Amino acid sequence: VQEIADALHVPEERVLDLVRQAGAYDAAPMHHDTSQDEVGVVPASSERQLLGLLLARFDVFKTLFSYLEPEFFLDPACQKLYNSMQHLKKRDISSMSTKADTVIDLLPEEQQTFAAGLATQAEERLEHISGTPLEEGQQLIRSVRRYSLHERMKELQYRVAESVDKEKADALEQFRALSQELATIDL
């Protein structure tokens, strides 16, 4: 707990409070290898890496946030954070400074430590990438989008298997449309 508190620059009690509240958030580990588990499928933690990057680098936030869609986020904690960030974007925060702390301070209090942790991890990750933060963000968006489409297609496969005639035809048409969309995403 002390190590985590020191890394996040928060009191140990704050970390303990968040551990107690863990039922309200996805308790999956926040650090995950971004290598692909299956062809074209990236682990859901890419959502966390993307949001962390957007929080850590406000210039990337301003450039890339409009390319995100709510359905890209399957992780419940990321969905909540994305929704909060969406509300910030609507408040026209484009004139703000580029400090991540400024953006994080505007988030709901119950999300600030989570967001700060994601931003800290993003900063650490940026030290080890060969491209620019913007390029990293673009790649993460493609990964998150592909993963989201793959999951939606998986749900449609189950619907096709369980459906009859008209429902099956609708599900197949949706599946074809998602397949085409998936094929348009650059690797």
C-alpha cells in the first residue's frame, strides 16, 4: 500500500479507501502487456492505457478525444471515466493548461485516484515507446476499436446461433457491417 501511495503521490489512507471501494470498479490489474492475445484482439487494459495517455498528455486529449465512441469502452471503470471525460470536453476545456493534474482535478472525486494512476502509468509507458505520444494514442484507439468490434461480433454470433429467420437475418446483416468496419481499421 505504501509503495502504491508513494507512486501515486497520495496518502496511504486514500489507497486503502479505494481498495475498500473496489467492488464499485473493475478490480482487474491496471498494468497489462499490450501484446495481442489473438489475431486482431487486444486486451481490455488498452482502454486504461488510452485513457491514461489522454489524461497524461492534454495535447493528445485535445487531438484524439473526438475520435472515441462510448462503445469502445467495455471495462466498467473505463466507461465511467470516459463519460466523465466526455462531460469535461463539453465544458470546453481546450483553453486549459496542458497539466494532467488540472484535468484530473476536474473529474468526480471518486475517479481522481483511478485517473491519476492511469496517467502515471501512461507517463511511465511513454518513456519506453519509440514513437510520439500522438502516434501511441492513435494506435491505442485502433486497438480499442478493434477489440470493441470483435466483442460485438462475438455477441452477434451467439444471436445468430439462437435466432430464427428474421432475427437471424438482422443479426447476420449487423455482423457483415461490423466485419466490413473491422476490415477498414489500419493495423
